[in-house]
Amino acid sequence: MTNPEAREYNLKIIADAAKKTPGLSISSQHFADEGFCTCPRCIEQQRKSGLSWVDWRAQTVTEFLSEVKEVVQGKPLFVNLLPDPLLGYTRFGYDFEAMADYADYFVIPMFSKAYPTPWYWETIARGFKKSLISQYS
């Protein structure tokens, strides 16, 4: 999201798709993980922002989401989140409260072929319910 050419390219694709669909779902619009994205461009942008590294990343993700919301022209926006309701802020830049201003729906994709996985899904779902729903009801 900090590469201007990639950002512009992604926003163009999103705008084109929004013209052809009743709504739009985006995924992978976040930082890779807590220790990733330490290139000189990111370091310089964070330094200029005056924010901590973690807060800058969350602001960057949210700002991109606000741009996405503009280009979808009022159509529903589904935002896919990685399944980490507790550490999403520090790991990926997910500020759920700020993102809720732009996302019409949050989608948490879950998949597995293992039998015990539903127990983990239930635990994760409860964490997201506590993080997302209780704040906005």
C-alpha cells in the first residue's frame, strides 16, 4: 500500500470491478505480518508520520480502505480479514473501529480439512464477535 504505482494500479482494478458488480470484496489489503515491510519507503513514511510503527501501519491500512470505499461508488464493500481478532492490529494493521467506518461487511475466511478445526473457528468467531460486534451495537 505504500508503493504509489501499486496503490494506483489496485485502485484502478477495484474501480473497474465496482462498475461491473453489485458490490465488491477485497482481501489482502493489509501488512504481511508484524515484522514485515521494513523497506526504506515504509520506514521513511512512518518516520514522517510521527506515529509509532504499529499505529502508522494501522493508519496506512485504514487510509487505503477509505480510498477503496470512494472508488466503489456507494456499493457494498466486503473486507476480508485474516482470522486474528486479538493481534490483528499489531500483526496486520487492522484497526477494526476505524475500518468499520468504510467496510459494510467484514468477512473472515476459514478453511481446513482437519476435524478439530471447528473448535478453533468457534474460538476465533467469538473473538471477532467481541472485537467487532460489541463495539458497534
